[in-house]
Amino acid sequence: MAHLDIPRLRADTPGCAGRIHLNNAGASLMPTPVLDAVQGHLELEASMGGYEAADARSDAIAGAYREVEELVGAPSGTVAFVENATVAFAQALSAIPFQAGDLILTTDNDYVSNQVMYLSLEERFGVKVERAPEHPDTHPVGGVDAGAMAELVHRRRPRLVAMSHIPTSSGIIQDAALVGRACRDRGIPFLLDACQSVGQMPVDVGKIPCTFLAATSRKFLRGPRGSGFLYVHPQALEEGLTPLFPDLRGSDWIEADLYQPAPDARRFENWEFAWALVLGTGTAARYARSVGLEAIQERNQALAQQLREALDGMAGVRVMDRGRELCAIVTVAVEGQPAAGLVKRLREEGVNTSAVERSSAVLDFDRKGVESVLRLSPHYFNTVEELDQAVETLGRLLYRG
């Protein structure tokens, strides 16, 4: 595994002391610097007022933008802060001037909220939705055939291409870079949901060409809940793409019938902000970069592989993750055991996991023939001993009632 100072990183993570946290794909444990950044600003707001505190910390807030831009390799002025990745995704989606008959090209593995948004556009505006085929090497439980999807980009000329880098329902890493290059070559907007990849591996908008990238703070980035961000390519800003419902944060009302969008990605923001969470997100981005994204990915994949191998040897347990490259999301189906019940019992034993139900991954789970999966998502601060203990605890619950 990658050489990281695990004792120091765990000392930075107060939550490690009380439980085994394997729910980093849901919400990770904040390190102390992130917690300090959030609490410090809340205390400042309490002492001097919310607006006044924002003005007093304007330099630090500007620094948070720069930290996130550097995290994803983005130029200055191309990141907007929003409440979460779904809001970021919706803001980007709303900027595309869809007309009846326009095509959205996506995948079977897109996040459930994204899929619902596509269907809403289809119902309300007559937009068509097409999903690229799964890769034959991993059928029926793998990810999109990126080559086939790129070919569809060239042949079908969709109005928008949108995909999840990593689905929430399995550990596969989809080849977003290949799809992004095809979109760039054709001048087609590409919207990437990087909610599960930012913070657990290097994500660089220079290497994954995209028009928009949506991400959250609370997952593998280890930031606070209630904060996310949207990257917007400079060309999209120059071409005047704006959200459908801008407000006074992202635009100026110039004349009775005229408004002017902000010149940078702030046009996708709203006025009312939890600046404490923005500062926490900036701190989380700086913390991840200080640890090293390559080292984080190497350790995460090693921990996840060890976990899959241990779980795969348990009677009645099926590891569901398939694909050419897997990440630190491990999903298993347990015979005769609804995942939600296992999550509750494991939590009572001090092991945090999560459940993914069919309603969050209809296409994927119907192919796999499962109604729910137990999701275990380790992060670099977890130890091998914790994984062993989690597997032992699950086995005890399954085999001894």
C-alpha cells in the first residue's frame, strides 16, 4: 500500500476513536482542520453577525475557491460553490437550452437523482434520453462501454452527454476521459458527476475534458455536509451558458428587462451561503492535496481489494463489483438479508456502512437480480485491522444470529 503516516492521519480524525467508519461514500469523517475551520467561522458569526463575518473572512473565502480549483486542476474563476452535488448537477443541466427532440446521452449507471432529472426533462420538454450500452467484458454487472459511448457521441450528436464517473451503487470507475475527449472533439457539452471520485483519487479537468463537473464535500473529500461545488469550463462561460434561474448572487439587474450574468462561475451560485461550510470545503481540499491524491487512491484501492477478497469467501455473500478498474466502494448482496437491516445491526456493533436499494439503481440492480446491497467504503485512514474486524462482525451477525 502507499506509504502514508496512518497514525498521524488517524490522530487528525477524532471519529476513528469510537467506531469503524466504512461509509465514506456516504459521508466521511472530517479531519480536525476541517472541523476547526467550520466551527471557527460559526463562532465568528455568533460574535459579530453572519454578513459581517463573511466580510471579515473575505480573503479566506477567496482562498477556499482557489483550493478547490487547484484540487481539480481548474483555472481561476471556474468553480461555483453550491449546497451539494445534486444542486451542482441541476444548475448545469438547467444551463442547456433544450428543445423538443434534443438527445441526452447517458449511462445505465448514472446516479438516481440524475436519472430522474433526465426523465423529468423528457416528460416536460420532449427531450429524448438514450443510454449507452454496457461493456461486454463486464456484462451483466459492469459499467458503460466507453468506446461505444464515444462512437454514439460522434454518430448521434446529442445535445448533452452526462455520466457519473463512479456510480453510487457499485465500485466501478467509468472511463470518463474517453467520453470527454469525444465530446470535446464534437463540441458537445459534457456534464460529469464526480461526486464519488473527488477526494478518493486524482480528478483533473485537464485530463478529463468536461464542460461541467459536479461534486460534493462530505464524501471522500472529507468536508462538511451541506456543501458542494460546480466546475464550469471557461468556454462555457464565454459562450454565455447560465442557469435557468439565476439570482442576485450570480447576476446584476441592469434595466427593467435586462440582467447581466456574473463573468465567472459565480453565476451558478445563490446569494445565501453557509460560508462556514465553504471554508470547511476549502480546508478539506487543501488537506487532501497535502496527503496526496495518488497515494490516497493507491491505498484506497488496496484496502477495497482486501475487503472484497475477505467478503467473497463468506457463505451467502456475493461481491457485486465488476469492471476493469474498481475503487473504494465495495458492494455485496447477502442471501436472505435486506441490506438496511444489516446496516442497523452493524452500526450497533460500532461499524458504519450503508445500504443501496433498488430504487437508487433500477437498471443496474435489475440486471444483477438484487433488491439491495450492503455498501462498505473504506478510506485511507482505515486500517487493515479495522477491515478484519468489520468482516468478523458481519460474519458473526450472519452465522450466529
